[in-house]
Amino acid sequence: MPDQDKPAEGAAKAAAQRAAEAAKAAEAASAAGAVEGAEPLHAAAGTSTGPGASAAEIEYAAALLDAGELVAFPTETVYGLGGDAQSPDAVARIYAAKGRPANHPVIVHLAPHGDPGYWVEHLPPEALRLIDAFWPGPLTLILKRAARIPAAVSGGQDSVGLRCPSHPVAQALLEAFSALRGGHGGVAAPSANRFGHVSPTTAQHVRDEFGGSIHVLDGGSSDVGIESTILDLSRGFPALLRPGRVTPQDIAEVLGEAPRLPDGSDATAPRASGTLKAHYAPRTPLALLPFEALEPMLAAREANERVALVARVSRAGRWADADGVHFIAAPEDPHVYARELYGLLRALDRANVTRILIEKLPDTIEWIAVNDRLGRAAAAFEAQG
Ligand code: TXA
Ligand code: MG
């Protein structure tokens, strides 16, 4: 029933009704085991080990977003905690759930058929080339925000971060929500963890963070495992704000120019430390050092102490089976390491060890993203002294 007098209220009512209908459909679907004619949206091979999400579940989650609620959803990088990007209330709800300061910008996730131009003042040719090369995928672009987009989504800054994820469950959710908004819906989503903690790469990780208070779509394990590469194009030159699976060289190949690091240096050169900030931390104290520096710490451990050691097998030598050492063989491949990293840090928090000692990886471009996350996790404890 249309409600001409109070369009906002009418829209809210309609959204609530859609949510209720979708909930009923989802319930019926799970009772029947499937929705007729609706195949579960399994992630592409290698992306998901989980159950996927049925069309009814997607519809229900999109209706929740439409009603201003939050939904956690899988992406190929990490799970996101999503809310309507154009609703300052929904964005405020995200900050509250995470315990995150409200001046931190969040990334807006767009459907594959979404229009990035709607969200920005102007789409420069470099952005178009990068979108062409890397979307859908783990690259976030920071651009000047369009006046129509609420400042809340970027913590008051004049820019906006945009990304189109490749995970099929994320894409289905984004398409469904966008359709409810005439093709212009976007979902603001930081990683679905409490502020400063390790990002989630499975639906269970999200439940571990928030208990039952957040609706979670399960899309299996995230394939990339660490957050997207963030490239700032809003300053007149490309600047790498966060390394990820899309490397500085990948970007340089498309732009014909290497992105800069926040300190002004070339991002394809070996990375200077010191720009690291505490983040992504487990609860157990963690030290990140070259293996030679870890050995004296292992040798000096207390007799009754149990420490975790994460190092490449090729380095660990006799420490791999020393008493009181909980040894984890670190993956030798950077992509595999990234995929397993956050799950490993969560597991080590439950491993009943006093300290986590991690071998620092080589200071080469292929390890830049893993070293970045490990460095931030370690910095959380260096900061405490
Ligand atoms: O892989 C990812 O990017 C995941 C998944 C869920 O997509 N999301 C994610 O979001 O990592 P979050 O909130 O944990 O990281 C967002 C970061 C901010 O802390 C900030 O560094 C940067 O993205 N960012 C977002 N919008 C920005 C803006 N307008 N200006 C500058 N930095 C921005
Ligand atoms: Mg995060």
C-alpha cells in the first residue's frame, strides 16, 4: 500500500515487509532443503569450502541491509561487516558493533554491475584502467567522493574507498541489494572483527567475534586471506595505502608508474619499516624477528614455558621438535601464507602458549603484504613495551 504522505516511513515499512517475506522464504527454503530452481551460490573452485548461500538467504540478507540492519558476508579477502553505505545510521551501527572510532573511513563494496561513477566526483582514466584490470578482485580505489554520498562512510573525508569483490556470495548480495536501490546500492563494510583484532576469514571467525548478534552469510574460507590492496588516486599521484594480493608491480604494469608509499618512497622498492601501526593483533604476545634473532629467545625460554614458533621448516632446524616449543611450519609460498595467516593467529590464541615467535619473512616485494600484517600484529605488543 503506497503511503504518499510519509515516503520515508512508507519505504521503511516496505523494507521491513520485504525482510519479513524474505525471512519466511528463507525459513521455508531451509525446511525444504532448497529453493525450487535456485542453486546454492557456491564460491568458485578454490574460493570456498563452505556451504554457499541459497537465493532465499541472499534475498533475506539484502532485505536486512535495505532495512538498515547489518549483515556479515564473505569476500575473497576477508569477511566484511556490511551496512547500507548511503545510510549514516547503518554506518554508525557498523562502528558501534566493531568498537571502532567513527573517524575511520570504510570501504564501499559495489556489485559487478554497479556504477563506480555514481559514487565519485570524477572517474580518472587511471581508475578505469585499474578497474578493467583488477575488478572484481582485491583492489580498493580511493577517489574523490561525489557530493550525494554521505560523508559518514569516509569518516568525514572528501574521498571514498570503492571495491568490487569477486566472491560469488558477496556479488550475489551486492546485486540483490543494489537492485533494491535502483542499481545504485553500495555496501559499506570493514572487516568483520572487533577493532584492532585479527580479521575473519571464515563465518565461524565472525561468530567468534560477535556471538549471535550479527547475521552471517557463510561462503566458506576466504581465498586471499588478507585485506585488499588499497590505492589512493585522490591526490594526483597513485599512493599505496595498504599492500595486498594486488602488488605494486601489478599496479605499475597497468599505470606505467609505480605507486608511492605514504613516506613518499617508491612502493616497488623494498619496504621501509617504521610506518607500521599496531593492528591485526592476536591476544597472545607476538614477536616478529629474523630467525637468527629468535634463536636466542628460544634458548632463553623458561624451563616450564611453552612458546609457539612459526618459521619455515628450512630454518627451524632442531627447534622444530624441541621440548616446550609448539612448532608451526610456515608456508613457503606468500599467497598460501596470506591465506592461512589469520586462522593461524586465532588458533595460536587457543594453543595455550605464553608467547608467539614468528620468523620475519624476507624484505622482498612478494612478502610485502604478509610482512605488513605480521609487523602490525607485533607492533601492538611493542607499543605496550
Ligand atoms: O579486503 C578488504 O578491503 C576488506 C573486505 C571486507 O572488503 N575490508 C576492509 O575494510 O579491510 P577495513 O575497514 O578493515 O579497512 C578499511 C581501510 C581503512 O582503515 C582505511 O585505511 C582505508 O581502508 N580507507 C577506506 N576508505 C578510505 C578513504 N576514503 N580514504 C582513505 N583511506 C580509506
Ligand atoms: Mg579491518
